Amino acid sequence: MAKVMGLTGKVMGLNGNAAVAYAMKQINPDVIAAYPITPQTDCVERFAEYVSEGLVNTQFVTVESEHSAMSACIGAAAAGGRVMTATAANGLALMWEMLYIASSMRLPIVMMVTNRALSGNINIHCDHSDTMGARDAGWIQLFSENAQEAYDNIIQAVKIAEDLEVRLPVMVTQDGFIISHAVEQVKVLDDDLVQEFVGAYKPAYPLLDVTHPVTYGPLDLFDYYFEHKRSQIEAIDNCFPVIRRVGEEFGKISGRKYDLLETYKLEDAEYVVVALGSTCGTAKEAVNLLREKGKKVGLLKIRCFRPFPKEEIIKALVPRRGVAVLDRSVSFGGFGGPVFTEIRSALCDAPARPFIIDFFYGLGGRDIYVEDIEKALLQIEDVVQKGQVDQYIGYLGLRE
Amino acid sequence: MDNPFDLSSDIAWCPGCGNFAILKALKSTLSELNYEPHEVVLVSGIGQAAKIPHYLRVNVFNGLHGRSIPVAFAVKSANPRLVVIAESGDGCMYGEGGNHFVHAIRRNPDITVIVHNNQVYGLTKGQASPTSEEGFVSKVQTLGSLSAPFNPLSIAIAQDASFVARGFAGDIEKLKEILKQAITWPGFALVDVLQPCVTFNRVNTYTWYRERAYYLDVQYDPEDRVKAFEKSLEWGEKIPLGIFYRHRKPTYQEKFYALVSYPHLLYRERAVEEVLDRELQYFQ
């Protein structure tokens, strides 16, 4: 077994689902409740094997729908358990009302979402419409570029969610099939190290603490609901230091440090592409090829989309001349996709703003190629040179 | 003779799947009942069974997992001239769609619900489904399913469903007879079809069913609800097939005043034209 940068651990050949299942095994949560849905099923199935082999102490609950899966997670978390689940697409959509209950009750549930297009029509392949639809539900959202990051993010998510400064649920995403079903080399940590990193779970206000009875979710009308939402706003806004600290601590044990964003050849870049998930790997190649041709281009990868790291994004993008945002989901009738809208809004008050354009791409699993991203970067260069935007919203890889 | 419901398309089921027989039985039934493809709507959800509308020439509504029954109910209400069939698997109809199943029976819409019951999740590759036997071992339920199986027939009869039957994919001729009666029955008609899954269910195989299944005989009275309930509990050594229960009662379409007395959506276009004609005559 190869040693990783002098640290403990080994390299395994795992797809994204297997990497997350392996991390879940090492975390050894108290409860997992899930319902099968492509392309997530593989992850939960692998976890079920760990259960049957007696490698975990998890209560593994199979249910009749994702709504019930999230409900069971909420019940178990309120009771005081360390709780995880996984889903995709319409499974996440069916959880919708329960997502809000989980975040409002400040229950630190960790969920892996294998990104898949929402119906209709039926499609089982990757886009971000599922996760982006849940972006306002009060969950922290961490995107992964590859199986390694999915593994790393899941472990960090537990520590982030359970931090007393946070106490919020976390969604860790990986692109369906592109990451979830592609086998990569994944450097895994030793079981003991993962256990030590996440630490023993100390529930806050558990229902099972019968000597301190508590109430979850009572009627909360115009008298206090607003104040409670205000505290939730503050809670998620306060997560940044914790997400960063956990990312740094994770770096110390793994050699892989994480931040809210990742920059690639950005220092002197004039033109930048912004992306999330597996596309960032493709974008790095596009940046390399254009750099070889003398173009000053770079990539800004958003790892943490919720909470939205506004300050860091301003810092990364304001010095640029042009920004091409890649959106893998549509906000129908909106001005561009969700990533574009947030970025434009964040840069609104900057004294000198770059030109910003948006590209929809990859809906329903449509492949994105290096050339597509080069095209996006060359287009923003063209916009800057002309000094005006003729078209804010473009499409990559679309037949029309 | 060519069956007007035949459609040449690639079929994404495993060789030997019980779904092929159900597809064949359904196509023959619709053809022998002299329906035209344009008169039939097949509504399905998600799952292997839910692919069936793609494989025959009919109007298709393929929606979400578990949600075929409410859509079928609404289609029938909007256009009562259509033959409306909701068709999906046990996971879709009895699991995620279980709530719809129970409450549709209460309303008694004139639709047929055909459930391919293979006692396993086929599309997601072999987990225990709502009708899996307790102890059924799968890749997820490695120590066996802990839940008691859902009994669709008992639940339907307990709810006084208008028509309740069970068929077997291993007997196309008899299945056709059952489907014919179900489809022409006015009111909610359930046909639970035992469907061997050759890939993921190695317990409830063709042989397993053949050794146990028998048809209710001519002495059996499908009008007797208590007897029907008793029969619906029979499972294991002996598994009854056929029409368990029949009870003619007003359908939702017959009971709901708006659907009886007012023009259905079907007539809306014509109604608008009539109003327009009337209004326009003042300008002539």
C-alpha cells in the first residue's frame, strides 16, 4: 500500500459512491435511513454490506420513500444520534419540506447528494438542478470535483455540522455517474484517524435526555418565527470560519487542505471561468491549454456554495477583466443560472467590476468538453475587448 | 392479424422477465376488446414495470415514482371517454405511491390499476420492496427484510375496492381474461400480477409460483366481501389467483355532480366555440 505524503492511509480504487460509503463506514454513524435512487443506490448498498459484515454499529433503516428517509433522519438526530443519508434528484425533491425541518431544528444531519437532473422528462444523468433547488433550504452545501473530494468532504461535513457554532445539516454533492460511477484512485485515511478527527458525538438537546425534556418544532407564528429565522440566517453566515478551520485541520491529517474556494492559475489571470463539481477538472485542462497559447486565464472553483462565500469571491474576481460562469442548472425565467446570479450580485458594489457572462451547460448529463470551456473563456475575452456584452446567457454543448 | 397496439421498440427488460408476458397480455386484451390505440391512456411511474407504456402503441403519461394513480384519476375525470390504466410495479404503487393507492380506492374512479408485483425493486437492482417476504435477503437487507409484506388485496378489499383480482405472468391466457374484466369494469379495478423477476428475486421464481398458484373455482362467490378478505389472506403453500372481489357501486365520475351535470373538459373547446358563435352573431 502506497503511503500518502508520509501520512498514514492507503490508496484504493473507488468510484465516488464507494468512496463516500467507505467514509461513512469510517465515520460509523448511529443511524442511516435511505431509499434507493439512481445513481445513489450503489453508495447505500455498499454501506449495507458494511452493516451486514458487522463493520459498523449503525442502525440502517430502509423506508418507503425519501420523504420518510429524511423524516427518519430528523427523528434520529433529534433523539441525539449521529445521522447520515444519501439521495439524488427527485429523491431530494421529495425530501423538500423535511429539508427545512432539519435545518430549522438545527440538526446536524450529513447527506450525500449524487447530482442528477430533475424530471421531467425522466433523466438519470448529472446536472445540478436537484441541489440548486435546495439551496435556500438552510443546509450547508459542499461540491466535490472528484471521488477524492467526495470522500474528504463527507468526513469534514460531519465535523462542520456538529460544531456548536454551526449545528446545521450539510449536503455534500458529487456529480452523478461522472464521479459516482467512475473508479479513481482515492487516498483513504486510517479508520482510527477518521474517528479521531470527527470525534465522539455530543448531541445538544437530545430527546433521549429524559432528565432535560425538550420540544422540537412547536407552533411558531408571527410572534417569534421571524426571530427564529433571523437566528438561522446568522447561524449559516457564521459557518465560514468553521468550514475553513475544519478544512485546515483536515489538511494536517491528510495532506489535502480545503477552503471555501479553490483557485487555479488565478493570480495573474485576466479571464476566469467559474464552475462547480467535476467540470472543474475539465476547466483546469482548458486553462492549461489556453495558457500554452499565451492567454492569461484561470479557474475559480466554488466548493462551498451555501453559505455563499461572498467576500472571498469578490477578492478572487474583482481584479479580473472578464468572468465566464458555468451553470449546470437553470433558474427558469431568472436572469441566468443560480451561480451567475449570486456572483453578479456579490460583485455589484465593487468599484471596478469585470464583465460577467453565463453559460448553461451539461443539463441531463450532456458532456462538457475542454473545447467548450476554451470557447467560454475566449468569448469573455472577446466581450472585454469589445467593451460590451451582447449576450449575457450562452449555451455550451447544445444543439440548436 | 396485426395487433394495432404493437410497437417495434427496443425493450430494456432482462430476457425471461415476467414483464414480457404482461405486455403481451395487455396488448392482446386491448386489441380483443376492440379499442383503438387513441382511446387508451397508460399512466406509469418509475421502475421496470413503469417502462411498459413505452412498449405499446397508446397514449402515454410517464410521471414520477409513486404518482401514477392520481394522474390516471385526473385523466379519467377530464375525459371519461378514455380507457385509463395506471400501470407500475409494487414499489411504485404500494410503496412510494401507497397513500395514493389507499385513497384512490375510497374515491372509486373508473380506472384500472395494474401492478407488476415481483416482490423486489428491479430498476435499482434488487432491494427489498413493499411486497418482499419478511426475511427476504438483498444487497441492502443483508440480514433479511425486517418488515412484513404489504398485502394489496387485503387492503383493497378492506377498503371496499370495486374490483380486486390477482393474475400471474406465467399464464397469459388467464391474465387476459382477468384484464378484460378489470378494464371493462366500471370503477376502481386492481389487478395485482405476480411477476417473476429472473435477475433479482431468486426466491419467488416461475417454479415457486407455479407450485403454489391455483385459480378460484366457479363455486367461489366474488360478491362476498368477507370471503374475499379471507381468501386475500391466503399466501404461502397456496396462492389463489382470479377475481377475488367485485362490488358495483357509483364511480367518482358518476357521483361527482360537476362531472355528471356539467360539460367535461372534453367539451370545453366546443363550449367556447358555441359561446363565441353566439357572441359573434351580434356583429353579423
